[in-house]
Amino acid sequence: MPTEETVASMWTRVLRIRPTSRDDDFFDLGGTSLGLMEFLQQVSDEYGVELDVGELFESHFTVGVCARAIDRARGVPAVSP
């Protein structure tokens, strides 16, 4: 999924570590609240959307969850994982 690849690249810049799975959790990989703000800014810059942080935390804050939230915000139809 292209959005997942972009999210993984963004996380790599923020975390200085590449996620290896769509199920990798931002905070388990060493993410911080400051890193989260940096990621959200990258999302805004790249896609022109603002993400609902509460929605991201309804389940684990993973690459897959972030990608789906970005696609929803952009109006991209859902694709089965």
C-alpha cells in the first residue's frame, strides 16, 4: 500500500529507525510526543490533511492505522489489508 510506504519513510526520518511491519507501533519503536508532532506536520505537508490524534490512539498507533487514517482524510476508498 503506497500510503504505508510513505508513513514508514516519515517514521524513519522521525525515529531514525525503519519500521519493518505495518503492525509496528510508533511508541514501541521509541517515538515520543515531540516525534508525534513532527510526524503530524510531515503528514500535513505531504498530504494536506490534519489527522485526528484521538482516532489514531483508538487502537495501536501503527503504520497501518496511520496510513488508513491518512487515506480516509484524503477520501481514498478503503482497501482490505
